[in-house]
Amino acid sequence: MSKMRVVGIRVEQPQNEPVLFLREATGERYLPIWIGQAEAAAIVIHQRGTPVTRPLTHDLLREVIVALGHELREVRITDLQEGTFFADLVFSDGKQVSARPSDSIALAIRAGVPIYAEEKVLAEAGLFLSEEEVEVVEGASAEAEADVEIPEEELAKFKEFLDSVSPRDFTSPEGE
């Protein structure tokens, strides 16, 4: 298993699909993972330190984990099946929860925990990049993060949702 670091997000054209790039902390392989727009935005918002008025989903999940007395220890990218990556959230008590890598990584960067990739995943999907490609991925990662655009319609729906919810919406009715 190799420790990974988040390099950044690059938007693949012409499909406008975000790709999350991880790199081995002590190696040369990169691991590209295609992710959704919302997850890309969540990662970029945190990396940039962009203030948000209400907690985003991954911030909320981190707070729930802590409030329940648990501690996220690490995230593992565990498998790749038919083009789909799989990950586990690993907790300090040894429990593991299967999750999408994009959500796992968004949570890991908020919790400040390490990200690992299984060797079999790196053997199958890891890339050795040329110097030119490294420059594009590493050097342009900040630019690429700025290129992640959330469609206006999706952003409007999200803002509307945030304006319409209150903490009471997340509590169960009495007796349940």
C-alpha cells in the first residue's frame, strides 16, 4: 500500500469532466480518478480555504463522526472494478466503511488524515508521466482547480436548499 497526496483537480475537455490526481508520496506514480462536479467542488473549496456560510456535506460528516466519539484514521483506495474505484474509510477502532473515493478524499483532507492506495490499484491504474505531463498536472493544478465550474442550475438549487433548511430538519421527531 502506498501513501498518496492530493495533487489537484484537472478538468478533462471536451467532456468537462473533473479528474482528481493523486501521487505517491514517495514514488513517481499518479492515480487519476474521474469524479463528479459536486465532489470536485467540495475538494477545491476546501483546498482553497474558501469560507462557506453553512457546512458542506463532507464538513457535516466530519462533525458527525467526531460528535459520535469516533476518529477517522485513514482513507484507502482499495479496488478498481470495471473502471470504478472503491475506497474504505478506516476508523481508529478498526471499523471500515466502504465509500466512493471522491467522498473519502474530500473527507480525508478535511480530517487531515492520510490517503493510501492498494498496490493492485496502482498497478492497474497508476501512471508514470513524462516531465511535460508532470508539469501540466502539477504545475497547472491550481489553474485547473479554478477551472472547475459548477453548472449555474446546480449551484442555484444548492443555494436554494441551504436557504430552506434548518438544524431542526436533521433531528428525528419525538418517539423515533
